[in-house]
Amino acid sequence: MCINNNVNSSALKHNSESIRGVSLGGWLVLEPWITPSLFELALNITKSVLVDEYTLCLQLGPEAQPLLSSHWASFITKSDIASISSMGFNMIRVPIGYWAIQKQAGDPYVAGQLKYLDKAIEWCKEYGLKVQIDLHGMPGSQNGFDNSGQRTSPPLWLQNDDSFQISVNVLRFVFAKYSLQPFRETIHSIEVVNEPFGPILGRSKIEEFYQLASEMSQTYDIPIFVHDAFLGIDAWAGFQDTTPTQVTVDHHFYSIFSQAQIEWDRELHFQNVIKLGNMLAQSENSKVVGEFSGALTDCAPYLNGVGLGHRFDGTLQQTIPIGTCSNYKDIAKWASEDIVNTLKFIYLQIQVYERSCGGWIFWTYKTEGAWEWDYTKLVAIGLLPSTINQIINDNQVLKDLYHP
């Protein structure tokens, strides 16, 4: 692999204390592309359009509780935590929605998730893993994406007193409960909100919430992660400098969610990782790459949203096709070049993020069939090695970078 030798190799140093994490996406907060069977089952029952957890619960009514309870009990079990530990990860990130703790008036969501979060923490303690609790969905939606629980436009998080107060209540509850034993020694950090969309919500409202979170962090002695709110790598450096608590900025890097990016060849995808690594290494503040994947296409069914199509094959509105998605649904049909490029992409990202910042968290641990995103499936079929140390210690990728 020959990428580019204009890379700051001296800045990329191994960090023995790196976060090496994986997210449990699609478990306690539903995402249609991670577990499409849940949505297809609900569709068969309701005969209604279901695009997120909100509409699924709304249309199913009383039938939502048993369906989701069964999913929570089976999608992630103790054996999964044992497997994550055996692979060499040292942390899991667990997304959860505000509605697990306090709902807004009229919310159709069902609760019961905390029982399973608590079990996961117990299992992680047994297997020597740390846990990050990730507030992945906030009232009114912090980004308008289905991953917030409600696909809506525009996002309305913090846009009224009710949204603000419930968010504060939920955050305080999480700090208060999980600062106590038997949880505290296993809790690594709290991500105070996942992917708030700063360009629409406005930085000032987000920063006000981050400041409150920082004060709670100091009170309860739990470190916090704050997402960059899509405002840039150094957008929160000043905030970090003025807070008395440990604040880590979380960056999520994907290169498939614009027409320009989906048209990149593999070299441009790889060069972008190197560019991001250099930018991270040059920033002095605490930061991690809290989401990334092996995706070089947006072909996973429902990835862009139920009914919205894909950029790669031009079925998403106002996009230009550059290929077909038909083969990407079954890895047995992938071209060998696509398999090699996906694996190189994962290797490269893990090695660069390991060396350029405080660590990384892969998105996600498992899916029903989104191969580019599914760490455990890629291990199970032998494409990824059984332990992450085999990736971290495979120096050939970085040798190729510095000696093309």
C-alpha cells in the first residue's frame, strides 16, 4: 500500500494508556441499519412507516415493551462482554437515551434499559473492562438523526426549557447513580451528549450544557467526554483550558456522508486518515476518536435513514451514482479488492488513532448485516485477527506509509 510520505511520523507515538474501545450500538438505543429485523417485524405488525425508535414505539403502542425487552435481553449478553475482553479491548461505550431515565410529556418511548446497562457494567467489572455511558439521545433530538431516537428536522434539543431541564435531570441522575459502588470503579467516563449538531443548535447553548456537565463532573468525580459538535478539531480547546475537570473532546470520523467523499478512491480515504492523525497529534488538548468504522461506502441498508437510499448507487436524492450496492449486502459477493481495502482502512485507522490521540472506539461491535461496520463479524469470518494487539503491533501498514 502506497499512500503518502508527507506525514508527521514523529508525532505518531505509541500510547500504552490508549483507550481501545468498541461501542454497543443498536442495543439500548435502536438504529434501523444496525437491527433492521426489529423494524421490519414492527412494520409487519403496524403496517406503518417506522424510521426510528420514536415511531416504532409510537406505532406499536403496548406491543413495544415486550419487543424491546426481548431485544435488550438477547442482543448483548455476558458472552459478548467476554468476547470483547478476549479481543483485547479495554473499554465499551454504551449508548443510552434520555427516555430510559425521564421522558418528555407525550413521549411514546418505553423504558427498562437501565437494568441491562447495570448488567453490562457488572459483566465488564468481571472481565476487566471499563465502561463509558454515552447519552446518545436527548429530548427534541440533538442532531435530527435516527441515532438520537427521533429523526426530525430541525433538531430541537435545548431549544425550550423542558428540553433543557430534562437533559440536566438525566445527566445528574447518571452522575449520581454511577458515581457510587458497585458501579464507580468500572465507569471510565460519561459522554454528556452524542453528536449535537452545532451548526444548527448554536455553540452557545451547547457550551452552556457542557459547562454544567463539567461542574457535575467535578462534584461526582467522573471524567467527561464532549463531542466536537461538528465544529472542528480545535473548536473546544479553549473550553478545555478553562474547566477545572478532566474534559476529553470526542471526534467522530467517517468519510462517506457527502457526495465528494463517496467519490474518493481508496488512496484519498487513506490519505484523509493520515491528515486527521496529524491534526490530532498537533493538538495539545485531550481528545479521542470516539467513532469510526471500516465503511468505504454508504451501502448498509437504512444507513442514511429508512426510505432514503444511498449515495454510492445514487438512490439517495440529489446524488450521482458511482457503483452498485447490491454486492455489499453479502460479504461473500465482495470483490477481493474491496475486502483488502476495508481491512487496510480499519488497520490504518486503529494504528493512526492509537498513536495520535488518547485512543479510539470502533463503531460498532455487532450488526445484523452491515459488514463494513461489524467488528465481531469480521473477526468471526477470519478477516480481522482475533486480538486488537495483532493490528496495533503489525508495523507493515505504517512502514508502507513512511517508506512508500
